[in-house]
Amino acid sequence: MAFVIKVLALALGVFIAVGLFAVPYFLKFQEVAHMSEIKINNQIIVAEVVSKAQEREQGLSGREDIGINEGMLFLFEEPGIYGFWMKGMNFPIDIVWIAGEEIVGVEENVAPELGASDNELEVYYPEGPVNKVLELKAGRAKLLRAEAGDEVKIRPLVKTSD
């Protein structure tokens, strides 16, 4: 009987230890699973991908900053004229409007409008329908030499089965 209790205690200990070590890796995997590599003019950006309405609404709002090679890629099911504003933003960004695999426009150095009410915030729109929008640290679009007509390649960092 004592032997069975020791084996069960050991098994429980191993199970707990594996769980404690596995959970952080699983959470990191979940985070990376929502990231994509964006290639523009042979330069790479790693972007968090958001496709749900609530995620798109939140966007980069409330964050203190993003890195020079980071971004947020907004995906839309249908092409459209989607407006973007700087509500809750703490730093300036560049907005890259994308239709399919092509840049259709770039809005550079869009500054936060601290203290402005929602109805005072400027709303930025693409010149034509888009199904993706890439937000970058201000100045990064210029470093990418991103302009209308440029090809955009998007590759998930982790292949998931959907």
C-alpha cells in the first residue's frame, strides 16, 4: 500500500511539474500563433494579427510603444473603406493600406490626439477598398520605402490547422 501511495505521489508531482513548465510555453505558443511575418521591399516586420471586431477596435490603443520591426496587421473578411483613428494611442504610427497583396496607400506619422474627445478625433481612410491594414511605428514606412503598388507578402510564424 505504501508503495502505491509513493508511486501516485511521484506521478502527481511529475504531472504538476510538467504543467508548471508547459503552461508558459503553451501561452507563448498561443501568442506567436497570432503573429505573422510581413515582407515589404525585402524587409521584414513581425506583426500581431487581429481579425475579430473587438481586437481590431482595441488595436494598439493603450500600449506605450512598439518596436521598429513590429506592427499590427488588421484583417477584414471583405474589402472595404475602413476608417482608423488614434483613440487611446500613446505614440505616433504609420498606416499602410493593403488590398490583397499590394499596398494601396500609406499614411505616415499619424500623431496621437491626446485630450481630444471621440467626435474630435480625425479618422483616416484609404483611397480605395482594402482588406488589410498594417500599423507600424512612425517612420518605419519610410525606412521600408513602402508606397502604393508595392507587393506585400504575409506568412504566419506558426502553421495552425484551421
